[in-house]
Amino acid sequence: MNYPAPPSRPTCLHSLLLAGLLLLCAHTSADAKPSFTVQPPPAWVQPIAPQTPGAPPAPPTENGVRYLLYDRQVRVAAKSNEHYYHFVEQVTSAADLERVSQLRLDFEPSYQSLIIHHINILRGGAAINVLRPDEIKIIQQEDELDEQLFNGTLSAVVFLNDVRAGDVIDYAYSVNGDNPVLAGRYSDVFTLARAEPIDYLHTRLLWPAARKLNVRPRNTNAQPTINQGSDEIEYLWEGRNVPAAVFEDATPGWFDALPRLQLSEFTGWADVAQWAAPLYEVKGLSPALAAQVEQWRKELPQPEARLLAARRFVQDEVRYLGIELGPYSHTPTQPDKVFQRRFGDCKDKSLLLATMLNALGIEAHPALVNTQARHTLDDYQPSPYAFDHVIVQATLDDKIHWIDATMSYQRGTLANESALEYERALVLRPDAAALTTMPLAPDAQPTTTVKEVYQVESFAAPVALTVTSTFRAVDADNMRYRLAGQSRAALGKDYLNYYADREPSIEAQGLPEIADDEAANVITVTEKYTIPRFWKDETHYFFAGRIGQELDKPNVSRRTMPLQISYPLHIEQLIEIQLPHRQEVNTGAETIEDDALSFTADASAEGNVVKLHYTLNAKHDAVAPAQVAAHIAIIEQARDLVSYELKQGPPVQATSFAHALDALFALALVGITLLVLYGWLKRRREARRIANAAAIYVHARTTPGAQPETAIRLSTETEINGYLAGVPCRSCGQRTYDEAARHGLRYDDRRLVVVQLQCARCRNNQDLYFAPAV
């Protein structure tokens, strides 16, 4: 069937009780220590005065908020890094007051300290101090908790009273300290634009002169002003009247429109791999973990079976939960502990799986990936922060397999495994020197096939609908995950309501039936319905909803940014309509495609059955801006074709199948008779031709004037004209000869005259020979 879009899939089973306990412990820890201090800015900060409050905005803003000053200054030192922020915002619209009157200052208390310098409201030329430390709330929001990630970040939330349209909010604070997991090495990103316009952008970095800094601009040509000192180098990037960044909907995850500066002390990917290698060192296997590995070794003699057993255990038995406080944002937990407690995040589960596989004699390594950047990772400045996920690379029989240990309910064999979509990986091998390309091979056959069969017994009776949905490969994994967390009754309710949106009278005939072939990794779901009121004005519109679901148009059509395409994508939908009799219907096939998508629609009829077949296959993951207009035209054409109108029609009377056979047999008999008659006439005509030729030959040898030997003797040549007047045509017998030519010749020493005649009626030619005496 055509399914509603699947919910966002977490990577493992939830563990809400444990998460709640962790939250309680984290709150207790946060409350036991000072959360922030109030101090003036440090001496190394370069003070920047904002533009005079009340001055007209430059450039004009449409969203009601603009930055008069966006100031960020960073000082990298030997033991600690200091990050200073100074923002001056003006709100010109009452609709935006709520958004700007709440400040949120984030920090990670395990290694960072928050220092608030000032919070003022500038109004009418006066500065109003609104910093009330006692009223600042420290909260632990844990924005990623829905994804089972606990990072311990705190937020100092400041609620500003009495903010009015036209006010300027001026605040500054510092967050000092960097994640110790980097071991004192620096990596950061400076953003040079925001969603709001900026009058003056000031970005400053103080860098130790003895250390090397790598800077890679992205989407910008901004060049810094560099001031060389004896101990420090000052880098300064400035911008005036910076326009608001433009964002368009439906852009690929790898596309980044913002101008950024990627800064890092890591020179290359080999440098990052060397930094990560000690974090992923395994200190040994506990007796329990070693026993599990040994059990697989004894029970499963085939290496592939061992790999699949380890994969299934880590994916399904070790639930996903990440405690990423401080250095644990990048440092995995030891496999023994993960195996014992049965939970972990992506790096924990990947290291556990790689450890198990290596113990089974299968080479395996953790691999760092970026779930969004994909191929654009090639252009990143190497840094540990370039990655947001960890998977496993395993090698078996000289073939590489990529395994995402955070997936759940993945089935099938290595031969039918689906390719992961990350495209680039930094494999943590001892010799790692560069990113590894992960081949992205879309499935040759559709990963989802939906077949709808409508049985129309009569136009007055209810219509029976049977829907069979077949999920393969990654779509089967996703469906299996959904079924693990949803009952058949709930699933049937979802599907029934989906169809009821178009068929209000539809009724389900029992719960969906589910068959799961885990070895082939194929799930089949069968649904049965009855539709009492199927026809409207003797017409019904059939819609290939699963295909149409992928044919949405973007909100922004005139684009400057690429348009995202769901890729890989290969789906098909079949609609079969069994009518009570054969009738006239519209048929035909059409293919519409461009460089991104290929769509086919085929309508055919066999007797009383109408068959509709639709396919949609993605070729790339994005459409370039210059091609979007043409692509949208393709989408519109395809959307027109996924709907099929069928009207009730009378039975076809002109030629039933039996009548057609009778007519064909009669035509065959007539044809055979004509062939026989033609053959007889041809033979008779040939016989007559031969007889005539013989008669003509005899006639020519004996008829006067027909040959030189029988030349007609005349007294004088003048008598020839009178003789010709009575000569009949040899073919038609009419006396309609015309004289075509006359000439003399000698034959046996006699002078003869030959007259060439042509019948004016039948156009037959005849020669007469004369032998005049004079």
C-alpha cells in the first residue's frame, strides 16, 4: 500500500528509565557547583563599541531583528582556550520581542566555565542594566535526549523584562575551556553570517606564534588582517553591512549556504586518525565477553555466520544510549563495560562489534563518518569535529563490508546487504592516511513494491481491495523496526486511516497479515478492505500514492541552491482493476526523466482487467539550481500521470473474442478461395497465351502480308492505302488502325514496302509487307 512517511528512526531501543536516572544525577551535580560568575571582560579582549542606538538600520531588515554588532574573540593559550562573545541586537518589530527577550548561554560544566560580563538594554540614549544574577535559571535541556544522547550541557537562561520595539539589547559573556579529549589541540569553526543582517561583524583570533594553524574558508573569500607579535599572532576578519543569510527549503544535507572558516591544528586526515587511535585501544576481553565469542566460534563454523551473529547481537541486544559528558563525546567506552551493561552510543557499539569480529578472526576497524556531509567531506579541513558518527569496516574473503552497529533489526546475508549512504569514512587503521570512499550502489530492483487489486463484481456492489506491500533490503529493515514497536492493530489503524482519506466508506477486513523472510530480508504486508461507496458520478480516480508521496515540489522554485532528491530510491506501484466486463478504457505508456529522476507510467488492459504500473527511480541526490525549473516541470508531469480516471462503461459489443475468431475464420476462407481461383485463372491464362502464341506463329507464317515471304503483291505502291482501309486489328478485330510508319527494304532481291500500324483502340501493333510491281 501507499504508506505514510515513516517516523524518524532512532538508532536503537529507548531506555527512558536509565535516561531519567542520568538526568537526576546530572542535575544534582550541576546544583552542587557554581554555574557561572559575573566579571568584567579579560584584558586581552579588544573592546568594540556598538553603533549609536536608534540609528537607521543598514541594511534594512524584514524580520524585525538585526545585529548592530556581532563580535567573537578567541584566545588560544597553552593550557586553556577562552571564547568571548559580544552581541548587540536591535528589535524593530513587536512580533520578535519574545524571541529576543530570552537569552540562552550554553556551556558544558565538566570542562567549561561561564562568565557573564554585562546585559544592558539601550533605550533613548541610556543604558539600563538588566543583569540580575539571582534571576538567571540554570537548566539542563538535553536537546538530543530524544535520540538517546546525554551530553550534560547546561544553559543559563536570562528572561529580560520590559523589552520594547526599538530597544537595543547589549550583552557579553565568555565560555572558557575546551574539551580535554583534544589533548590541548585546537579545532573550531567561525561563522561569518547569520539569519539576521549584521551592521558590523568582528571575528578575532589570538594564536600562539609557535603553533601552526590551518584555516580553510568555505563559501567565502574573506581574508584576515594578520598582525604578527612576538608571542601571539592576531587574525582579524571583519564585515560591514553583512546581509542576512538566505536559506531555501529542501536542500541536501551536505549543502551548507553559510560562509564559514574551518580552523584546525590537524594538518591532514592521517593526523586525525593518529589522534583517534589511542581512544579506540582495547584493553582486553572480560571472561564474559570472551565466552560469548567462543560460543559463536564453536556453534558457527562459517565466518559469515559468525559475523552476522555478532552484528545482530550488537544491533539488537545492546540498546542505544550515549552518555557523552566531557571527553566521552569522542572517547568510546571499553567493550567489556558495554557488553556488561548492554547499552552504548555509536562509538561504544562500533568498538564492541569490531572487538568481537577481530576475536573471531575477522578483520574489523571502527570508522568515523559524517552523516550529512557525505562526499563534501573531501573539502573539509581535517578535524575530529568533522565527524558525527562511527560505524565498522569489516573484511571477509577480501571483500569489504560496512556495518552500522546502531541499526536495529537488520537482517539478510552479506550478499544482499544494503549499502550505507555516508560516502566517506576515516577508517581507524594503523596505516590510515586519507578518507576511504564508501561505494553507494542503489538496489537494482525496487526496495518497495505496492500492489493494489480492486475487485469490481458489479458497478452496484461494494468493491473489495487487497493491498500487498513488499519491502526489501533497507526498506525491510525500516519496516521490521516499525513492526517491533507497533502492534498489528495500531498498524492496521494507521493504514485504514490512510485509505479513508480518499475512501471515506472503506472498511478493514481483519488485521494486516505480515510475513518476514529474514534470510532474504523481505517483509510482505497484506491488507484487505471493502469499499461500499466506491463510485462517484459513475467515476473513480485511482491514485498511485506511494509514488506520488515522492513527487513533492519545493516551496522555493526559483532557486540559488540545489534541490534535494531522496536517494537512493527505487519504488514501484501496481494497480489492478478487475471490472465486471470488458469495456473501453484509456491505455498507453509514458516515460518522463531527467538527470535526477526516472518515472514510468503504463496503463494496459487484458480482457476485463485494467493494469496500471508505475515506477520511480532516483539517479542522483540533488538537482543543480540551473536545472530545478526543468525538474519541477518533470515532477508536475509525473504527478498528472499518477492519477487515473476510470468511468463505468458498457460491455464492448463490436467484437467479442468469439466473434473475432469467426470473422477471422471467414476471412481466411475467402482468402483461400481467392488464392485457388487466382491460381486457376493464372494457369488458364498461361495456357491461352501459349495457344495464341502458337496460332499467331502459324498465322504469321500463312497470312498474306504478315511476313516478307507472304508479301502482298500490288501493281503499284499507290494501291497500298486502299488495302489498308480494310485491314482489321488482329487483337480486337476493329478496323481502327493508324499508320505509324512506312519504309522500303529489299528481301531476296525484291523491293518490299513495310507499313507499321497501331490500333487506335487497343494499341496493338501490326506490320504488313507489300511487294508492288512498280
